Amino acid sequence: MSDVYSEKPWLKNYDENVPPTLEYEEKTFSEKFQETVEKYPDKTAIIYMGKKITYREIDLLGNQLADYLIKSGLKPGDMVGLHMPNIPAHYISLVGVQKAGCISTGLSPLLTAHEMEHQLNDSGAKMIISIDIMFEKIAEVADKTDFSTVVVTEIADFLPGIKRVLGKLLKKIPTAEVTPLPGKTMVRFMDAIKGMPTKKVDVKRDMDDTIFLMYTGGTTGPSKGALITQRSYMSNRLQVLTYLDLSSDIVAISAFPLFHIAGLAFGGFCLTNGSTQVVVPNPRDSKFIIEAIDSNKPDIVVNVPTVFFELMKTPEFGQLDLSNLKWCLSAAAPFPPENIEELESVIGKSKFIELYGMTETSPVTCINPRYGEKKPASIGMPIPDTEFKLVDTETGQTVEAGEPGEMAIRGPQVMKGYFGQEAETAHAIRDGWMFTGDVARMDEDGYFYIVDRVKDMVNVSGFKVFTRELDDVLVQHPDVEMAASIGVPDPKRPGSERVASAIVLKSGVEGDEAEKEKITQYLRDNVAPYKVPKVIEFMDELPTSGVGKVLKRELRLIMKGCQQLPIT
């Protein structure tokens, strides 16, 4: 049965350089990286605090790390947790893990001990590559997880000797103590690779093998690991590079962390494209980013909206010479249309591009055109070989153009499934279509617009908070009878949200400020910081349907009028 989505109206609005379908190579990440090294051996791959590291150097260091992994007993398909900010060791680890035929999983520094324990145990990670300033998070769960080895790097690694020594001596480069972990092998990153051969290491992997296990928040329980294959990731690489017309001669700055799917995608796509990346260890350091833009004159800048907002607050950003800038890209959270004009007044007209992606699609599926019309508030159009359809959440039938419906996606970038979660996989992927849980509408030109969230997800500066998961934690508190959380606009961060929780306390418990602080502290101990509600409202009862389901739409209306000051 034909419908408006099968007609793909977006194709007529593609840029001239974008074909509707592509020819994909049967080459893994490691194979494509090796091809890039051979083509651009002396080209700068990354720039880290002024230090330039070439593709040849990344390759040789990756070989040494891969050799260490193999000699440590890791086999093809074994899991390695990468627990670092964007520093050289993270890029080297990304390459080295692939060379060894292993799989990596990103470990966010924002995870609580409970969340870290779950991810390490669920993934079966055998080794962790961490950094000294974040090592305490690993130490907290060491006796509850089965990893055997921790490799520890530091911010000063790979900096020139004098800069490294003086930086640490003058305490301009943060460091932290690393203590032994009983029953675990511990080694410094530089010691691990020291003396290891630099000869080529390339353990053969197939296109349908898993390349990354990236975790995404669960609506019905703990986070789930999305199985990203070599094929899905490398297909998405070609789709994005083609759609955005990304040549190998670009210099890029991105504050997206590599432990997040967006940073992992952009970083890996650039590494296999011959591009140069300016490394941003701390995405909240606006001064660093501005100085990096000023000194490196990038062609493209890629960030979450909140990073752009912070840059726009800084007078120095508006004074930069951005004549070399081709475009800026925003992802992971909506960018308010009213702020686009303000950003483009600095970067240049029509230089702002917004896209949509999710962990389960490796991650990019929909982008505003590089050269054509960019519609404010739109996530753009499906990229080559990517099909979209919008369906009624109750009937499962496709909706008409302009009408809202749940977004379903089909394409070569869709994940294999959720690791060890057959039921969740069957619910998410039906007849090859990935049901996103996001409600969108499509205009007559084939541009899509996100209008709601089926999964009640809250977007906190690009980090996803699944309220069902938070509510499950809340009701475990001894004073809480019922709880329901929603997202409310963050007045300080346009396009971002704050988490707000409505709580029914157990009989006899007083709903005062002391109780709010008690519950807040409990959450600080059990969930990542960005998941802790900024607003808590005690209620006698929650609005529910006839079958007892909390009506969050009504709850939003109730809490919209709440005059309570946010908890800091």
C-alpha cells in the first residue's frame, strides 16, 4: 500500500551532490582507518593543547595498544570500557581496540556507582581504560564487577615533556592519586604501550560483527546496550560524509565526548576520512573552545545547543575571525529557532545545520541540507538509503503529511538489537523498522519536525533522562508512595529542560524543605547528576486514568503553574 512516506518527497530537495542511494564498501573501521593512514601518513589527525599528532603516529600507537590488549589475554569480541574525556589516549584506544578485534563501550563519567556497576556487568567488560582524575568511579565498583585490568592515562600524556612537567608542577594540569585495586591488574597507559612492537596489528572482523556496545537509557528498567555493527556504523559514516559533503581537508572542532554516541560517530568518521580534529577535553570550558577556534581556524564546529549558548554569552566569541568557517552543526537536543538568528549573526547566514540521531541508528538519520534550505525547528530530511514513516501510536497506520505520528526508521545504520534483551529488541525493531518513541510531523517538502516524546524522555543539555527509570528509583525511597517525573523548560538554557518530579509521600511523612533535601540527596547518591530533579512538588495524589496510569500530560499542566523555586 502506497503512502506519502514511501514516495520520499525529501529526495527532490536533496543537494546536487547527494544521490538517493549509495554504494557501500565492505570495509571495517580498522581497514578503512588503515587505508586513511596509508593515504595521509604525515597529516595531522588530532591537535591536543597545541600538540599535533599525525595519522602515522596514531596508527603506530594503536598497534602498540592492540598488542598489549592481545598479550593481556583479550580475544576477538571481548569488551573494553573506555572511561575518559576527549584526550589522545581515547582516540588511540578507539583505534587500538578495533585493531585487536575487540569491542568498546563508552563509560560516561556522569554515571553513578550503581549505573557504572550495571553497565560493566551487563557488557561483560574485561578491561577498562580510564584516566586518573576519574579513576575513583572505577574504584567504587571494582569489587562488584569482573573486569581484570585497568589501564590508567592522564591529561598530560602525549604533551611535550616540558609542557607536561611544568603543567603538573604548577598544577595547571589536574592529576589524581591512583591506588591499587585488590585482585585487579593496574598499569599506566604509557607503561602499557612502552616497548610494545609498532608493527601492524589487524585482527580480522566481519561487517556484521559488533563494533560498539553503546548504552542508552531504559524506559522500563536499567539502561540497555545497543549493538552497533561494523556495517551499521560504517554505512552511517558514508551517509553522513556524503550528505554533508565532508572532504578530507577539513579541520573540525567538536565538544561532543567520545563516550557519547554523537562524539564517537563524529570522531570515528573523521579518523577514517583523513580530517583533522581539534581535541576538546572539557566541553564546558568556553574559553578553551574560543581560543581553539581562534588559533586553529576550523572549517566546521560541532556541539550540543547548550555549548553554543555558552559561547554566545561570551563576548570573545562574537569577536572571532570566522571567515574560514563553513558551517556549525548542532545535535543531541533541539535548538530553539529564535536562537538560530543570534548564532548566525556571528557564524554567518545559512551556516547552521541541525540533525537528528539516536544511539540505536549509529546514530544519524536526518539532517538539514548542507547547501539547500535549512528550516528552523526542523531536524531536516532523511539521509540516503534511509526511510522514515510516521504512524499512529494506537492503530499502527501511517498518518497523513502534516499530522503527528511516531517516527519509525529503516536503513543500513539501524542497530542489530539490544544486547541480551530479546523482548526489548522485538518491541523496538519491527519488520526492519526502528520505532524511535519520538513523535514527529513531516511537511510537504519532506522535512521532519519533532513535536513530542512517546517515551516521556527529558532532554537535559543533550543528555537523555528517561523518567520511568527515575520514577522507579524514587519509589524505592522509604518515604515515597508514588512518583512521576516530567521535563519542564530550563529558563537558563534555551532548548534544554529540567527534570521535575511530583511525589506522593507515605502517610505521616511531612512534605517540607528538609524532606525535599533528603530525597534530593538520595537521588544524588543513586543517579547521574543530570537526572536529579531541579523541581520537586509534593502532592496528595497524582492525576491518573481509569486503570491507574499516571497522566503525565495533565501533570505537566499542574506543574506548569508551580511557583516553587528550583533546587540548586
